[in-house]
Amino acid sequence: MSEMVFKPVTDAPVLGPGVSTQLEPGMKSDGSTAIYYQLPEGCTELQDLIAFRDMNAQIGEIFRACYRYGQASHSDQLRDAKKMRFYAEAEIARLEKYGS
């Protein structure tokens, strides 16, 4: 497998401090772009996005496994998919027990 090289996208929209990633009440995305897909200012790696969105452990693990899906030498696609399922089931159980 060839090594992938990632370059930062310099023209990607970023959100400044204090800017919400939520749509205003009554607003709908047209499906092409939405504010919640814009990168927050200063986010340079997945952990920055996980912290910015205040993801819990289960959602953070799913997010990481989705991003690296089949790319990490220690984790093939099947292992990543099983990891996503495990953490998704754990999050469902948490929500059913404690609510959102």
C-alpha cells in the first residue's frame, strides 16, 4: 500500500471563536454545504474536532475509527468496522439508560 500524504486545505472555511456550528432555528441545509461541516478555527487534527464538538468517549472512538478506516497498519477495515459497531452499541445503551 502506498503512503498517503495529506496537505492542509488553506481555502477551507473556518469558524472563528464563539461561532456556533448549529443551524439557526427554522434554517435548513440545501444539502450542498452546511455550517456544521466548516472547520473551527485552529482545528488541525481529529482531536481538535473531538474537543470542539465535546464528543464523549464513544463518539470520539467512532469518529477516529471512521477517519482511519482501513489505513492504520494495526487495524484493518473489519477491525475498524467492529470497533465502530462496539462503540455505537455502547452509545445507544448509554442513551437508552441515561437519555441525551
